[in-house]
Amino acid sequence: MTDRIRLGNATLTRIVETQVDLPPMLFAQTPPQAWPDTAELLAPHFWNPETDRWRILIQSWVLQVDGLTIVIDTGAGNDRTRPSMPPLDHLNTGFLEALGAAGFEPGEIDVVVNTHLHTDHVGWNTRLVDERWVPTFPNARYLMPQADCRFFAPDSPDTTDEMRIVFSDSVIPVADQTEQYAGDHRLSESVWLRPAPGHTPGASVLWLDAGRPAVFVGDLTHCPIQIPRPDDPCAFDVNADEAAVTRKRIFTEASRRRAAVIPAHYPGAGGATIVTRGDRFMVDDWLDLPPR
């Protein structure tokens, strides 16, 4: 199975870490009937009607463009203590092996982008070596949103015990390689970061335009049910109202540009081109990646 496609002059590779099935209650404002009503869009890759659970992949995207190799989000990571997230607690996945099988050595990665600082987006920033957390990508610049670095910092009144653990094993150990960004931030001729707040205060999207545009949206959307229902929040959003406004803004811009929308957690083909029909967003076409 080849999880690699071309986007104009860029090459995109998907690295899958693990799969998690979650209950619909995490979409508390989505009516129960909306899931079967949207089955044509969701089944079989995004929602299982037999178990009534929706599915996510924990995955990373590796983007090669403008002479750079960029890892977009780094998944959950192995060996981590995650008391409030049992599916991610003390994982032991073959992420590094999958990365190597795709042709990437950790020392060859130039840039790591954390679209936000939740635990399932920063985990492989580091790995455990001799009981010590060390950078997984020793030669990379780690780009992190400044607003999240402040909001989730161990001494912040807004943070949680879990996020203090996340900082200790996945953020602080790469401090010497970290560059915090705010506002629009250009990485190269074809790649730039832009704020997309709501899911977290510093949540960002990465725009690519190397002949075929795409936008990597992190957790702007967790499930395609939010495409026709962009006002529906996910329980993981820090500010659900702001996230909905941002989701509609990014969907609208992507549809106007004919840009592929590539979330962090979509299984199936991983992302889609979205179009508008009146005031409704719809999937026009999926990425040409093998279904996962």
C-alpha cells in the first residue's frame, strides 16, 4: 500500500500510527439521527453503524517541497503516561518503522510543524532513550504556535495536569530546537502557516500551493460529519464557538481555491476537496490515497 501522492510540485506521504474508535457523545450537539442520515458520506471509513462509533487515525503527514522535508503533526508517541486518555496511554506502535519504510530517516527531517499542542499532535516530537526524552528529529526545527505554548504551559492557570505531563515529555525536551510562531508565518515559497483558533487558542493551518493547493487543518475537523454540519463542535475544542467560525472560514477559502482539505485524523482517503452548494459544504472529491 503506497500512501504517497503528488500535489503539484510537492510530494505528500501519510504515516499511520494507530486507529481509535470513539463514541458519538463527543459530538454532543450532533443529533443521533444525523449519523445514519449521513451514512453515505461516513460509512464505512468514518463511522461504523453496527457499533455506532466514529473512527479516527492517529497519523502524520510528511510534505516534501521547496527542498524541505516537513513533518506535519507527530501523533501520540510511545511510552507516554496519559491517564485521562487510555487509548494513548503507554502506546507501543511501529511509527518509526513506518517512517523508515516510507523512505524517511529521522535525521533527514528539516521541519516539524505542530499545528497545536494537544497530546496526539506532539507525541513523536521525542522518543524515550535510556529513560530520557530526546528529540526524535535531531536536525529539525520544531515550529509551535506561541498562543498554545502560553495557554498550556506548566505554570499557566488554564492548563491541566495532563498537559503538564505532555509538556514534560514532548515539548520541553525539544526547547533548544523550537521556534514559536504567531500570526502568518511563511516557511518557504510554497508553504505558510496561518492562525485557525478555536480548537485551541493557537491552532493553526498549513497552506500549500505548489501547483495544486491544499490546506492541512489539524483538528479543525475531526470527522466528515462536520463538513455538512460545520457548527457541530467536538468535545475536544477549547472554544467551540470560535472553532465553528474558523471551520466555516477555512472551508469557504478552501472551496474558493479548490484546495484539498487535509485533517490530522481522517481515515479513508485522508482528505477531500470541498465545494459549496448554497450555504452548505459538500465533499466534491477525495484524495487519491488508498483507503485506510
